[in-house]
Amino acid sequence: MAKELDRVLEIERTIIKNYRPKLWAPFIKAIKEFELLAPNDHICVCISGGKDSMLLAKLFQELKRHSDFEFEVSYLVMNPGYNEVNLNMIKKNLDILKIDAKIIETNIFEIANNTIKNPCYLCARMRRGALYRLAKDMGCNKIALGHHFDDVIETTIMGLLNNGEYQTMLPKLHSDNYLGMELIRPMYFIREKDIITWSKKNNLEFIQCACRFTEDYKNSIDHIGASKRAQTKALIKSLEYDNPAVPKNIYKGLININLDKVLGYKSRGIEHSFLEHYSDIKDDSK
């Protein structure tokens, strides 16, 4: 028992000390910059079992200890139908990291995997809906997800290349169907490579997506049918190899949009064209 306690204390120490600039500092920066947390909030930290959400839970444990105002945190593992190996690994990591999480069973994988078209989209949608309902039942007003910086820029590029839309994951958003519920992403500025480094430093192993669709992909020849996200991740990585500033520049593009230099944009469901204000713009070509 003492040995287990020593290990979790060492893991927590690496977050605050060894990886403070890479993990703790950007976590706090996102919370402050995007106003993700307020006094008397009750946060539901959603734990999928992967490295990102497990780190998110530990970050919130530390924040709870050091915060200068009161708020509540509950930890939830929504089991969509993990196989026994993956479920046992999640339970083992919860024990190692001393995270007191509530595990709730669902059959989402079974339903989504029986859908030929867009099983990942259906799975994500069903999990999100169930998560809002469960969090509300727990008395929470905010749900924290473990999406990190790389998820943000990958989503941006995926939308541009595959859907012809320039949009991204927002650091927070209101629920359309659950009044008073809000979704927040406190790991918005944390790089995935730093999460991986932290995991390896502490000899921690976590599950991957773990759905049947993902397992079929891993076992397929030459990974035929690779996910769009995996392809996008590889593309950004290859560009970053030649220009390390690429990831940061993709993000900067999200906050430096010049509406005077785009053909059109959409706001609150209404489409706008550059022609609307074309006659008002002075000719600066001379």
C-alpha cells in the first residue's frame, strides 16, 4: 500500500514539477484565458480510459487541491462496451492513479458497430448524448473532455480538406439539448507529444479507442481504410518535420481570420458573401 502511494505521489509530482511548462501551465492557461471554470461549478470529468482523459483527471485533482475558490469534481467512466481486457486496464489505471471514478455501463459500441455508414460519427454522437444525461443526473453543470491542441488543429484541417469548411473544436460550448450544461476542453493548449512523454516517464499504459471498428483497422492489411484523423495527423506531422511552426500557425489561423479577404463566411446559420460589402472597400491596389 505504501509503495502504491509513493508511486501516485511521484506521478503527481511530475505533473507539477517535471512537466509543469508542458502540462500544468497550459492547462491553467486554457482555464483562465477561456474562462472555463467558475466558483461553485460542478465538473464532470469524462474518462474514456485513454492517456488524454486520464491525465485530465489528474490535472483536475491537482487543481482541486490548489484552487483559490470552491468547485466540485466528479469522475465518470462511461463504458460503451469495452472488451474485458480494456475494461480491466481502465480499472487498473484508476487504481494506480487513485482516481475515484464512477463506471456506468452502456451498449453504444454494439449499436454503432452494426451501422455500415459512419460508425465513428454515430458512436461519438451517442456517447455525447449519454454523457450529457449522466452528467446532469450527477448534478454537474459542466463536462470536461480531454481534447488537446493536436485534436484542435487536426479537426481544423479535416474540416477544410474533407468538408470544405473552416471551423474547429471550441474550448467551450453550451449544450443545445440540456439547459444549463456546458462542455469544456481544459487541455486545449497541451501537445499530444508531451502527454505521451509524461505517460512513458511514469511507465503508464492506456487503452486506445478500443472499438471493433478500430480493432478491424489495426488488423487489416496495409491499414486499408485508415481514418481521416490518422491521415490528417500524418500530414501535419510531415509538414511539421520541415517547418516546426506549422501546428502553431494552423492555430494562429483560427484567431487571425481576416473577413475582408475571404469569399464568404457563415454566422449563426446565415451565409454571407464578400460582395455584401464590396462597394464599401477602397481600392488599395494603387
